Amino acid sequence: MDFDDVKGDIVSVVVTPEQISEGLARMAREIERDLDGRKPLLIGVLKGAVMVMADLARELTIPLEIDWMAVSSYGRSTKSSGVVRIVKDLDTSLDGRDVIIVEDIVDSGLTLSWLLENFASRGAASLRVATLLRKPDAMAVDVPIDYLGFDIPNEFVVGYGLDFDERYRNLRGVGVLNPAVYREGH
Ligand code: IMP
């Protein structure tokens, strides 16, 4: 769906579909430069990273593999609890692999720092992070990001995989959600 399809629910556009394509192409060129000849394992964090993974993986011109991890998420709240629980673990061994964690957004960075520690203990040869979006709070916990699409304002955004209460994931761009939506509940 497009911004026109959810008029009133989105107060401002943060990243357009065109900007997303450009950002992912830029990230892909950097990944190709760093991992040429290494067949990285791209690990997506469900469900938010589905769109980023689909488009970033297709933009890449080097061989790669894909795996998924599901961890507990926000639920209906718009604040991170800091509690990370594995809902679906990886199918692939990380032993000797060049891993790239593919994220939609790094907010507090709590999920990411937990994942980095968890994956490091599984014998990965190298660990990198690619995220389409980063919020300013992420700087506070000093999470290392190797490939970044866009820094965005500290507001609750939806679209391109990001949801509120499972809605808006299928929006083509990313926008700030009208606070009236989470006050009312749907
Ligand atoms: P963290 O705060 O960096 O641990 O972010 C954990 C997860 O919260 C992300 O992977 C997203 O799924 C979700 N999240 C963070 N900020 C937003 C937002 O603005 N909109 C929707 N989901 C978000």
C-alpha cells in the first residue's frame, strides 16, 4: 500500500520508496566491496526485516545465504522492554560463517546488542550489521552498525516491515504514525 491508502494515519513521510531503493543500493555496494568471494549468511530478524531482506538480498550481486531469527517484540506497546526471547532460532550453524545481521530499525539497540553477543558465542568468523533505519537513542548504547540506510528522528514510525499492532507492514515507504492511532487502539 501507498501513503495515500492510509491518509490521516501518517503525519509525515520519513523515507519514500525511492529513497529506500537508493539506500539499499548504496548498502549493497558496500557489502559487495567488503565480502567479495566470501558468501555471507544474511540473518533477518522477523518480522520487521522481511522487506529489507527481500530487497537488499536481490540488490546484492554476490552469492549469499539467508536465515531467520524471531525474537519477542513490542506487542502493542511503542516502547522497547529490553527483554529478548528467542521465538524461532536459526536453522544454520554459524561456525566459520561471515554473518550480516539484517535489521529494519535499531532503536534502543537492546535487541541488536543481545543478538551480537549471542551470535559471537556461536563461532561466527565475522559479524556485521546492516540496518535500513537508525534512531538517535541507538548511539547511546554504542551498537556498531556497518551498513546504514538512514538516520531518522526519534519518533514511532511504521511501514516497510515496521508495524503498529501488526498493521502498516505492507506500506511501501516509512512514515510517522499519528499518535491518535495508538491512543484509540484498533
Ligand atoms: P530496539 O529498541 O533497538 O531493541 O528495537 C527493537 C525492535 O523494536 C525493532 O526491531 C522494531 O521491531 C521495533 N521498533 C523500534 N522502533 C520502532 C518504530 O519506530 N516503529 C515500529 N517498530 C519499532
